[in-house]
Amino acid sequence: MNITYFLFFLCIIVCTLIITYWAAKQSKTTNQFYIAAGSLTGVQNGMAIAGDYISAASFLGIVGTVAINGFDGFLYAIGFLVSYLIVLFFIAEPIHRLGTYSLGDVICSRFPSYKMRWMMAIGAFIISILYMIPQLVAAGLLIRLLLDIDYSTSVLIIGSLMTIYVVFGGMFATSWVQIVKTVVLLSGTFLLSLIVFSHFDWSIAELISQVNLGTPLGDQFFMPGNLFGSPLETLSLHLALVLGTAGLPHILIRFLTVRNTLEVRRSLLTASWIIGIFYIITLVLGLGTVALIGYQELIAHDPTGNLAAPLLANELGGDFLMAFIAAISFTTIVAVVAGLVISATTAFSYDIYYHIIKKGQTTEKQQIRAAQWTAFVVGLISTLFALGLRNINVTFLVSLTFIVAASSNLPVLLFTIYWKRFTQTGAIIGMMCGLTASLTLLIFGPHIMNPDGGWIAREPFFPLHNPGIIAIPIGFLGAYLGSIFSNGPKSSNSDFRRFFIKAQTGIDTKEDIQ
């Protein structure tokens, strides 16, 4: 075991546990546990959103994808960043005005029913688990590589930590772990990018010329088409990336942790700036990896490219800098997973336990205890999945998560907020269609069905690796047709107008509009 790596990881663990100990004293009520009592400022929440959003796939994956596939790798970053425009203009402020603790509150403010609570909770749970699995697998592989600890032990360590953060600290601990992660991630990667530039006498032209020498792609490195041969595949991927963020529960509930809509806007602007700067840094790191390490050596160490950033750090600064970057990667995973656990916990302990099982008749202490047990169970389930998938490439689950979110949650949220003729039946059908389509296309697609090392050794029924271009329209179409042909009650002009005014301004005109 490398003592430098061990000390950096130990420092990260101790610091995050101190944050959790402090946060545990602040999380005495459900309001504090679920949404940090709305006490975060816009800047703090924006940093937490960035920490929640920049996952291991974003940091390790994009640097490696840029290094291996050039221009196409950076398209991932563009999709991730542009997605926040959808959230800013259409989703964020209505969620803040209509929600209390969960997305179920938002939908049930127009369609109050237990069915909708169930559907939104199930959707949040599926999305959170799908997103957690690759994070935990990446954490296990990273710790095993650097500390020479058994994979199962590594996953149990990260699974235990994320559960501790949420069980004892709730949203307070989760938010501050994410804020610390953002500061450390930005400072560390910015430092690494400066070191890269210094090796080329601060000349971008010299860096690019060395990139052309280090990659077998040559000048094609800076042209599209290296990652996907089909333009339809590229379009499908970016449709999911751009629309998926607006349906991710662990991102959207963060808009409930601030006081007012002004802080919501500040949150999004802060997050967008941080995420934009970070992805420019990942581009520099990807180019630096090709120029200083070279394509062949990178592939020899790791064919997936996920170790590009740690290998670059080792090349530039030896064990110390590599340990620092690896610790940042570990912090990245911890912060994202904690956010996913609090999202799944809120969906079940609040929407199902409090509203459906207890019908609102519980004490604060009982609600907190139920939330803590839910967090423990969620952490246990995701850890067991990660242990069982140790030998399987699960990176596709990240893009799948965005597809599921865009095809199930997004149609329901948009139609609920903006379409007068939308009905509860349409919402349920839209959710079911989106979830079913995205998961079915995954099972019958080349990620699962593949004669060369797939889970099912045969030709896939569906050719696209990224089925978003099919699944997302199915979700919207299901919600639309379900509303058009349903026999349930439609919203009257006055009811929808009152709801819409509240969603856009926060003013409840119930007494004024008859």
C-alpha cells in the first residue's frame, strides 16, 4: 500500500465525517433533514449542485474520452452544460414554488393522489439506484487500484460512508460535502491544467502539435465522428444529456434548499459557471494526457480511459500529485452518491411512509427515524448491486439514467406545469411509458445483447447504444395521448390559471379566482 495515497484518502474521510458530525446537530427536524431548512444561499447551493452533478463519469470519464476520441469526447461536456438552460428557463422556479420536500409535492399540487406519490417515488428510486451503481463500482475500482484493497472491501467502505452522511447529517451534511468537493475539485484540476500548460511554455499551438503526434487519429482528433459512426447515435446521446438533467430528482430537489426564487436563479447561474469552467479544464486535461502520455500508453494502462487524469497527475507530479487527484476523484464519488441517497430517501420516507402509509399522522421524531432507516436500506441495496456487478462494465448506466429521467420525469413535470389539458391519467401513463421504453430498449440493445462479451451473447434487437431518441418521444407521447383520451376530470380554466400563477409567481389566487 502506498502511504501517500493512504494519507490523502484518510484526510478526505476524516474531513467529511467532521462535516457530518456538525451537520447532525443541525438536522433535528424533517425540514432540516430533507431540505436543510431552506437555509442555503444561492452561491452555496450552486456549489452544491455542481458537486452533485459532476460525477465520476464527468471527471474521470470525460478526460479519458477526450484523450481517446478527441472532439466527440468534449461533446459530452457540452451536452451536460447546455442541459442547465432547460432547467433554468422551465423547471427550477416552479419546483421551488410548488414543492416542499420532493418532486411528488410538485405533481400532487395539481393532481393530489396517492397514485401520483407512488409513481414519483418509484421513478426517483429507480433513477437514483441506476446512477449510484456506476459511482460505487468506480469507487471500488479506484480504491482497489490505489490502495491495493480488495474490491468488495472498497465498495463496503464507500457504501458505509455515504450511508453515514445521510443517516446522521441529512441534507446539511450532503450539501456541505458537495460544496467541499466542488472547491477541492476545481482547485485541483485547475492546478493540474496550469502544470500541463507550463510544460508547453504556455503555448496552445505547441500543445495541439504534440496532441497530433500522440494520437493515432492525427488531424482527425479534432474532427467529429471518432466516438460514434452514426450521426443518429450522436443525436440520441445528446438529446438525453440535454433533457435528462431536468428530470433528475437529486438535482431538482436542491431548488427546495434555498429561501426564494432569487436564490434559485443564483444557484443555477453559480452552478452553470462552475460546471462550464470545469469542463473546459477537462478538455485541457484530455489534450494533456494525449500530448504527455500518449494514446498507446494510456490504452495499455486502461482501455476505458478512466484513469487518464490520475495517470496524467502521476506523469506531472509523481505520487504526491497522483494521490491528490485520486483523492479528488474519491471525493467526487462520495458527494454524488450522498446526493443520490438523500433523493431516494426523501422519495420513500416522505412520499410513501409519511403521506401514504401514515397519512400525515406522525411525529417529527418518527419521520426522522423513518428517513434514517430508509437511507440505510437504500445504501445497502445500492452497495449489494455494486458488489454483484464488479466484473461488468456499467458505465452505460450513467447515460441510461439521463434517458430514464428525460423520458419519465421530464414529460410529467413539463405538462403538469404548462399544459391545461394534462390529466392524472396522462401523468401515470407518461411515467409508465417512459420507464418501460427506456429500460426495454436497454435490455434489447447492444449494451446487454452483444455477441462479443455482452450479458446476452447474441445480436441485439435494437441497434442504438443510446435509445433516447426513441424512448424520450415515447414518454411525451404517452403523457399526451393518456391525457387526450382519458375520461378523468379535466382542469377548469380557473383551476389551471390559479395553479399556473402560483407556479410562476408563488401567489396563491384561490380566494380571488372562482
